[in-house]
Amino acid sequence: AAVVGRPVRIWRETEDSSADHLRGIPPLARGVVKGIADDLSLILEDHPEPITRGRLAGEEACKSLGL
């Protein structure tokens, strides 16, 4: 619930989740979290479907890492 109302980015799950690796691939989705569904998927503003898989990172953390 701490992410509701916050801007986030979600990347595909990979073995390498280093900032260097993530700089080379676009996120699967990004936007403000509107809610969390019963199955724990994330509902993002302006995203057509709930996000059910991936690695979540806050927008502020992404910016501080140069992503």
C-alpha cells in the first residue's frame, strides 16, 4: 500500500537487476500506482491492464541511479 499514489517503473524480471543492466532496457511500464488488485497486481494510471509481474522501483530511486 506504500506505493499507491506514487510514480514507479516496472522492469521485466531478469537475473541481472543492476542499474547498468537496467539502463540498457526500457521498463515494461511506468506511471502512478492507482491501486493494488486482490491478486496483488498493480493498477497504474493510463495503463490498459494490471501489472502482474516484474521488478518495481520508485521513480525517485530510478532518477537517483540515472535510469
